[in-house]
Amino acid sequence: MQRGRTRTFVSGLDEALGGGIPNNKVVLIKGTTGTMKSSLAYYILYKNADIGRRSLYVTFDQDRESLEQQMSSLGLEGKDLSDKLQIFDLSKGKEKIEEIIEKLRKMGENEKGKGRNERSNETVISILQRRVESIKDKVGFDLIVIDSLDALQMVLNPESPRAAMFRFFEWMKNLGLTCFLVSETPLGTDSGRPEPHYEDFLADGIIELRMETVGNVDVQRRIRCIKMRGTKHSTDYYSFFCGKRNFEIAKAITQ
Ligand SMILES: Nc1ncnc2c1ncn2[C@@H]1O[C@H](COP(=O)(O)OP(=O)(O)OP(=O)(O)O)[C@@H](O)[C@H]1O
Ligand SMILES: [Mg+2]
């Protein structure tokens, strides 16, 4: 197991996190739509590639082209880093996965035991897990982003979400990688969906991104670390700034 910390390279954030994110932990990047969750996750991998660390970005929400376009508009050009930062595009694979589910459903119809959906869900999880493990074995990497956990849940559509989520986190924790899970909070609510968020309890760390209304018209970006196991960290909200190739935070000024 690799000790130490993974730097985010967001100026000011690593200091607030006691040097960065502890290695081999599972960290949620949470926020409503447009709060730059994907950008922050990609930025961390991109900046770590600069110091030679390899990573895998698994995208369900956006296809590779749209993701790369967004990142290059932030000055994060991926082409020189393709050997260090691999993108595993599952956004177009949904149809394929659904085909496999359908096949398995038909195969399992006469079998006793588990329900049809449960069987196919387990299979979809294992497809992703096998692919990640095989890329890890082939090229070797130690950082992974899954964007997003919500899309993954939708594809899996588990009948027992709590058990499925628990097993998925167990698998991630045993991978020996530092994992970032992008997690969507629905608009119009700070607490998100009404049912319990099992992922909040299962994750080792949570970084929250949000938009803050300041006065009548201004909306500013904010970031804070809600929890980070094994770390003495600040829980304050900071202002979050995204410049070309450089993200930074600053103490938010209260009125
Ligand atoms: N230079 C820039 N180029 C592109 N987008 C920028 C730039 N600077 C800030 N942004 C913001 O980035 C946002 C998109 O970021 P990103 O896709 O990372 O957000 P997200 O939280 O992952 O959103 P989603 O919920 O759609 O997945 C845009 O809506 C825009 O407000
Ligand atoms: Mg996104």
C-alpha cells in the first residue's frame, strides 16, 4: 500500500487538507450541476500526470469529446498526456451494457435463486470492475475518477441499492488506488435527494462544490472539505477560482 498524500494542485486546497488527499482513500466530489465537479476531478488527474502519476478517468455522463473540449477550454489539453491520463468512455457503451443485461435476463429466466434484476446488476458491476482491473494490470495507474456515481447507479438500477453500493465501495477500497467519485446533488436542494446517502457514510472523504448567492445578483463558486478520514483539515467554505491551467481557493469573505 502506498502511503502519503495525493496533491490536488489547487492552490491553497492542499494546505487546507493537511498536504492533500490521503492515498488509497475513496473521496466524493459532490455538488449541483455546473459546479465544476468533473473539471476538478480531471484537473487533479491532469496535474498529477505532470509529475508522472498515471490515472484512469471513467466517464458515464459526458463522452470523451465533450469532456476533452470542456477541459481544453480550461487550458487542460489532454493530448500530450494520453499515456498518463487514460479516459474510459462508457457514455456510448450504455446500449451495449443494456444488450448484455437483456441477454442475461433471458438466460436467467428459468434459473432459481436471485431475481432477474439482481443477477444482471451484479453482472454490470463485474463488467466495469473487470475492465478497470485489466487496465490497471496492463498499464498500471494509481488514481481513478468515476464520473458519476449517479450515472453508474442508473445503469445498474439495483433492487437493493444499499448492498450494491456497499459492495462497490468495498471493491474500490481494496483496489489500492486513490478513488474520486463524482456525485450529483439535485438542483434546488442542498441536502439532495430525500433518501439516505449511503455513499456519504461509506466514503473516506467528501469535497463539496457549490454556488453561493452573494447580494442580489452575484453568484460565486465555493468549495469545502466536509470530511477526510485521517486528516486534520479545515471545514470552512473557500472561494473557488478557475483560471487557465490553474485552480485556486481563497478564504471566503463573510458579510
Ligand atoms: N474556461 C471555462 N471553460 C468552460 N467552462 C468553464 C470555464 N470556466 C468556468 N466554467 C464552468 O464550468 C462549468 C462546467 O464544468 P463541469 O462540467 O466540470 O461541471 P459539472 O459540475 O461536472 O457539471 P455537470 O453537472 O453537467 O456534470 C460550466 O458550466 C461553466 O460554468
Ligand atoms: Mg460533470
